[in-house]
Amino acid sequence: MQYDSAWTYKSLQLIPVKFKSDADLKWRADLPKEVISLEEAMRTGKALIKEMNFNKDADVGVLLIKNNSKKNILINSGELITGGKQDRVSAESVIIPPGKKEEYISVFCVEKGRWSKKAQPFHYNGTVDMQLRKKIDVNKRQADIWHEIDQQFTNQNKKADTWPYINLYNQSTGSDSLYLNYFINKIKTSDSAYAGFIAIAGKRIIGCEVFATADYLLSSYPSMLIGFIHSILPNDDIPLVKYFALKDFADWIFQSEKSQNEFLATHGKADKWQGKTIHLIAYGE
């Protein structure tokens, strides 16, 4: 991998990551092409999502999706799907091919107090913050996810009957759009094909997200940004991380397959399609 100059706006800094060359990346030729995001698929009615019934009731940890488009749908871990009998969050990054067959999506619940008798329509609602997403990708336990949401309610001195994460998510300030506009314009005016980004908020490395192809990154870029922006804390100031701390973090991920596997065992994960990594996320905290 190699890195471009950092993009900085207020408390958030992104360091672009790209492949050095295509010489050793012939394996990408076999990956599914022409992908669209889950947000686009749901907004345009190309993705039909419903509860999976089991023993005459819905399964909390699984949703069914049917891809009615002519393109592949790329779903990333941490994407919010609200509605149904409970609000859910995707538990993995996966590619859903077009076709008549219904596919399974692994999910976690992010609204522990509601279980409706009648499922509500599902809606796309962005990506959760990196603190919660780490619980999804690393801990992989429903209890830990609920505990993180409870803690966020406590930190914000808020209460709710059903403890829905979406209530916390919607409390974000109007500055979200300013961050989004800045970083979306940056990639629009760039002539590089990026694989991903290392994200810094204040003095914290909040994570790194990398995709197998530039097309996968572009499809996921807006939702990835939202996750980074929602991870900014009130006390985060101008981004400033010491060089050696940043180098150490990047080396763990990209120096070798061995170091990457060791680091991701406790700090992230790599999602695969037919044995090939399509998406990698690593957490700095």
C-alpha cells in the first residue's frame, strides 16, 4: 500500500490509502463487478428486505434480502436497517448478487426494547459510529452491542423506552453535512483510485477501512464517511497523531499477512468473497 496527503476538515482527518500497482492484484479480476450500495438499492426499490421466520416468529439475527437489480449489492458491516420487528445493523460485509434467490444477511439488534407483532417497513439509515461498530466486528456478541448502546445513552444523559440506537444517531448536529460535503468534494476532485482511508479524530486513530477495488470503495464511501463523522467526540480538536503511532498502526495492518492477521484478531476483521478479501476494517481504539 501507499499513502497520499491527508485530507483534513475541522476535527476529522482522512489519510488516503491506495494500491502501489496492479501487478500483484490479478486476483481482483474474478471479483464481482458493477456494485451498488445498500443505500442506493433500498432507496430505488432494488433491494427487498424482510424478516426471516423461524418457529412462527422472526429470527432476530437474520434478515432476508432479494436483489432485484442487475448489479451486485455491496453491504458493509455496521449499516443501519431500521424497521421490521426491531431495528438491525448488518454484522458483515457481503456481496449480494442479482437474481430471484433470497439471500441471508447476518444482523444484530440495535433496539433491545421493541419487538413488534407486525413488522414495519425497512429503511436504510446510514452507518453506526466506530465505537459501536467495533463491538459488531470484533466482539460479535449481542450483549456487548446492547451494553455499548446503553453506555452511549448514559454518556448523553438520555433515556428511552426501547433504547433505540437510531435516537442517538439522529441527535447529531448540523455539522454532519459540512463534513460530508467537504470529504465528498475531495474525492470527486481527486484523480486517484483509492482503496480506503485511515481516519483520525482529534488525537485518536479511530480506524482504517480498505476495499479490494476502487469501485467498492466509491460505492461505500458516503456510508463510511458517516460512520467516521459520528465517531467524532465533543472534545476532539484539530487532528494530531504522532508519526510513529500512525506508522505503527499502519504497519500492523499492511506490513505482512502475519501481522495483519494478528492485529485483526483483536482490532478488526477481513470479510471475504469466495476466499478473497473484499473488505478490511481495523480499529485504532
